[in-house]
Amino acid sequence: MGALDVSKVVHGGQGWRLITCIWLHAGVVHLLINMLCLLFIGIRLEQEFGFVRIGLVYLISGFGGSLMSALFIQSNISVGASGALFGLIGSMLSELITNWSLYANKVAALLTLVFVIVVNLALGILPRVDNFAHIGGLISGFLLGFVLFIRPQFAWINQRRAAAGQQAAPVKRKHKTYQYILWLSAAIMLIVGFTVAIVLLFRGYNANDHCSWCHYLSCVPTKRWKCNSSPTYCTTTRHANTLNLTCEGTGIHRSYIIADASQDKINQLCNQLCS
């Protein structure tokens, strides 16, 4: 149906799932929560920057969240717009930083945003929450904010509004030097980051193979719940109408009476066996 299934993205050539998964949800409650978050966050940003730029941040951040999720969580199916929503939050933070001199209560605004981000990322360590999509969307939105939400200086705006015939003030630049530096740096990191992530994903790269602790960013096991970080790879053998599966992550073995099982069916059974 369009959910983020890494095996189908990499081996089935269904890269469109990196986008379509943003529009799917795991139930009515999941949908309502995301819609409420979008209303609270999106309205303020859209009023200030317009729906085009906000739409770009939303879509690109969602795509960035899907990329990071696909690189780290390859055993489960993922859906939801949380990565895109975190992108909007990240863009609010970078917008505050790049337009720092324009704000009055800048420190209070910064602390509030940081608190919101930390709390939401902390909630992401609960089981069945794709925190890697949150992190990927947050980083993407943070960089996009420097590129899309840059504001001109007040002095430049006042100069443009000066009445005709009035003595012109010295010409001032539209943006400050640090704004240009942030804009250029963020644009480069976005292009390089997305390019590298896409190439690695379609080469079958599993980021967990090179980061043994990274899975804790998405789920931390406690006495109340467990995190299934074992890979859902299964050894498959067939005998007549019997399909034998062994989960490589847990060593659990089970036989199924199925004739001519498709690869999708085998993957589904493997996910159930390893979970």
C-alpha cells in the first residue's frame, strides 16, 4: 500500500515508498495526533513564510526521515508523517538562529524550542516508535530552515521603503554575512547528505553494521518493554508443500504448510517469526 518496506525499496526498485509512507498512518489515533501537531506547528510557519516554502520543508524533511529510517531500521515496516513534522520543528529552530538579531525574546524562544525537541525525541525511545525518522526529519528541516527562511535586515527593508526624494542612507546589504555563511553551508550539507544516503541505501547498506549502539536512539529496553533489534533475516528451505524458516537473529525455527509461497509471503512470515 506504500508503507516504507526497505526490502521492496532496495530489491524491488520501489523508491517511491520513501515518499508515500509519509501519507500513511497506523490508525486513527496516529493520524489525529499528527494532524493536531501539524495544525499547531504549521499554521504559524505558513502565515510567516507561505505554503510553498512550508510545503517544501514538509516534503523534503519527510523524505529525509524516511532515508534515515531505511538506513537504520530494515526489519520493520514504517508509516507516518512524524519525520515531516520534526522537520517543521527543526526549521523553526534554524529560522530563529539565522534571524537571531530580529527577535526580542530570543533566548526564551530558543530554550522553548530546544525543550520541545528534547521531550519529543525522548518519547521516541519507546517501542514501536520510529525515532530515526524523527531524527532524519529534524536534521533535514533544521538545514532547510537556513536555506528557505532567511529574512532581510530591518535596515535594508527601511531603506527600500524610504520616500522618493529623501536623502538616501548608505546602501546596506540585504542579509548579514553570517546568514550567507549559514545558507551556503546548509545547502551543501543537504545536497551531500541526501546524495550519500540515497547511494548507500540502494547499495543495501545497513547503518547498524557500523554503529553497534545506534539502535538505542530508537528504542531503549527496560523492565516494562523489550526492543526487538534482531535482524529479520531468515534461512529458507522447502520440502514438498512445507516451508521451513529459521530466524538468523533469534535462531527460532518454524515450519509452515504452504504451497508455492511468494517472496512477499515469506518476508511476512519471517517478520512474524523474528518479532
